[in-house]
Amino acid sequence: MKFRAKSVVIITALVLAALSGRYLYREAHTEATFTNAERGQSEVAILSSIGAPDEVLPCGEYLWWSGDQTNPPRNAGQCKKWVRYDFFLHAFAFGYSGEGKLVSRYEYSSE
């Protein structure tokens, strides 16, 4: 009986460690992709790097690039699709044109 209880504890700890490691890897990889993203980069390239987003939304009123900027340009139809990759205390978002090119990005903090 003791052997079974220890096995369950060890297996549970290993599973939790693996899930945590996977989450942290995904978060770090998404952050690196976000940081290195360039205007005009294709949606396909970003998707192939970090996978499907957690949310797909319509674009907002402004075109953001690298966080809170003073007087960001208005979205005059350049951004058609806003996709988010959600994590525990923040999220990374990418805005794409109708042609699938990156036109905006934003990091949400402590939502």
C-alpha cells in the first residue's frame, strides 16, 4: 500500500512538472516570437512558429506596436483580425490585414 501511495505522488509530481514546463516553454516561445515579429510578416509564419491562438477577435480602433505608445495611429481598415495568446498574467496579441500580414501587436499585462 505504501508503495502504491508513493507511486501516485511521484507520478502526480512528474505530470505537474511536465505540464508546468510545457506552459513555461510555450510562454517563452510566444514572447520571443512577439518580440521578433516585424511589420508585414505573414500570419502563416507566426502560426507555424507558435500555433493556433487562444482567441480570434475583430481589430480595435488603433494600431499598436510594442505596448502603450503615445498617439498610436488609428486603424483605418488596415487591421482585420486580432488574435490573442493568453497566459496567466498577460497576453500577446497580433493584428493582421486582410492579406494576412502583420500590422499591429500588443502585450496585455495583468488582465
